[in-house]
Amino acid sequence: MSLVAIVGRPNVGKSTLFNRLVGMRKAIVDDTAGVTRDRHYGKCEWCGREFSVVDTGGYTTNSEDVFESAIRDQVRIAIDESDVVLFMVEAATGVTDYDAEIADILRRAKKPVVLCVNKVDSGDKMYDAYQFYSLGLGEVWSISAANGSGTGDLLDEVVRLLPADAAPAPEDRPDLPHIAIVGKPNVGKSSLTNALLGQERNIVTPVAGTTRDSISTYYNKFGHEFMLVDTAGMRKKSKVSEDLEFYSVMRSIRAIENSDICVLMIDATSGMEAQDMAIFNIIQRNRKGCVLVVNKWDLFIKDNNTLRDYEAALRERIAPFSDVPIIFTSVVRMQRIMDVLNAVAQVAENYRTKIPTARLNEAMLPEIEDYPPPAWKGKYVKIKYVTQLPTRFPAFAFFCNLPQYVKDPYKRFLENKLRAHFNLTGCPVQIYIRQK
């Protein structure tokens, strides 16, 4: 699919325009300069033509921001892979040195450029837009990304410059599993994403909170194919004071809700803390598959039985949903990265497994006959039939004469027997007792 890159200096409204083009609040927007850091992709449709849009961070060269160099690299990558570049400037401030520098980069890139002057909210500001002809990039298009004025003519020009239709984007396929990498700040989520992709897709620094948006990337390597979503770190509510971090956490929670499998990363040196358990409970409540990754294992002091004891303690901590793959890694040293990939692929397969009704009854009815539900007030419960429900995650309905007398302990017994007979590792299992 054709790609349009939105570039410009900080705080000219790139993310506001990106959200308007994709039709949703996908990128975080704030008055603070430098909110966007990573490349953020979305899909736009105009006049029957679909194309991808990529939002980039603000291009600067002399600020004291520790992310400055990494953001510039992300902007250059976006320009290189795009078919059309949407260069945004701001009417009120006029032509700045940064604008001139970016214009020089775009001329050397030899890509079609659409010069877009933002924040032209009234007729009086139209005159401020004419000064940008001095950049030598052709026609100037005046818009207001906030209220949408002028964006129709701008999109007409973008569509005119796009090459012929390419193949549909992989993310359009509904059958692709969505894998969300979640955890506290600074546990190595973006590093794991980059290690899996084999490229510097997301910015990585020692500063906690580097990733702000949920960044989705198509993955197709080593026989595995899915959408990989890197998320912002989630801290306790009491520690979240800035609006930007609040928006980041909300997008991380939404990424969990929209995913199929969650890779929960924890720091080996601090163990499974209360916040890690809170994130694990969000995954469990949303009925998502889970793979637990213990990162920074190279920093942990070990002896002969350390790994076995650590894993046993983790499973005890996350009980009763303890049937979860646990992988010990060091992303920096590239240790056991493929184990994470294989575990995710296996859990994704288990998550979507459909067990034939005949096999279910053949396996479960003898177990129920050996250990029937306990009698309640002199009445005996008889389970006669079991089938899998057509849900996105593994859910099973057991039909009996008195469903109201089947309590939670027996439901856990049924779940354990299902896990013993069928490979449901990493997947939540929902048990429903229904009237036959």
C-alpha cells in the first residue's frame, strides 16, 4: 500500500492531522512540543483510494532533548520508505531555520512533496501562508488540522501524486493475531520489539517512559506472521501525574483489549511486583492469552537451582492461572529471543484452537463420571454434554440438570481436566454451566 509520511519541526500539528486522516484519536496530541517520538502508522481513505499514513516526531538539531538523535533517524526512515512526503509548517511563526533545513533534506530525497501550512484558521491568516513559497517546494496548501478546513483539497493533491495501487496492507487481514508487549516502564519492551524485528523500529533509551504511543508493526519472519504492538509502560495510578503519561497508559490498556496474546515483561532483578500483578490481572480479565517474559536475567545472581525456584515462585504468585509459558531472557545479549517467538506462536495457536464436540465429550464425560459434582441439599447434579462455544478465546458450555448447584471449585476442576487433556497453555479458559 502507498505510504504518505507527515514530517515537520516540533509542535506544528502533525499528530492532529494524522488523527484526522485516519479518522480516530490514534496518536497522542498535546500542547507540549516533542510528544511524538516513534513512527506511528495508520490508514486513510479518500475518494475510493486507500493509503497508509505515518506520523513522525518533530525534526530538530539543536535542542537538549535526549531523544533528538533517535527522532531524526526515525524521520529519515519515514521519508525513505514513503511515496509522498507531507511537509507541515506553521503559519504564525513563519519560515524558521528548521523548516529550511527540512526542506533541504526533502529536496535531496527526490520524493514528491506536498507543502502544507497548518493553523490557517481564518482568512486573515491566508496571507501568512504565502511566505512559504520561499522554500522552493512548489504550491502551498493552507489548512487547519484542528477543524479540518482545507484538508479536502490537500488530500486531492496527495492522491494525485500517489503511485498506482499496490497490494493491500498486511494489517488489513482480520485473521492475523495481534501480539501486545506490555509491562512496567523500562523493562525492555521496545528492545524486545526491535530484537524480534531485527531493526531499530522503536526508540530505546535508559529513560523510563520513552515509548508514549502504542506502536503497531507487521511481523513476518521465521514462519511466523502477526501484528506486533509495542506499548508504553504502565505505572500505578498514584504515580501518574502528567496528562501525557495518562494518555499513554490508556492506550496501553486499549492495546491489551484489542490484542489476542499479551507478552508481559518483568524485570528479573525486581521480580513480580504489585504493578506487574495488576497488569497480569488486566490481561486475565480481558480473557487474553499470556506469555510471561523475565528480562534482564543476565543481571540476576544465580546458583544451581535459581531458575527452577524463580519459576516456581512466579507460578505461585500468578495462581490459579499458572498454566503460562515463562521465558527467561536477556534482550540486550539476545538470549532466548527465539524462545519468546515460539512461545507466542504456540499460545496464539492454542488461543484459536477449536476442539471437536465428539473429542470433548469422549475426554470429559468419563472424568465427570469418576468425580461428579457434589450433591447439594440432597439433589444430584448430572452433566450429560459439553461443547466449545464460538468465542474468540477457549470457552466451554457444560449442560446439566441443575446448573445453579455447580460451584466455582468444581468449575476449576473441570478447567484443570480440560488443560490436562488438551493443549491450552497460556490461554484463559471460561466455563459455563447451562440448563440441558
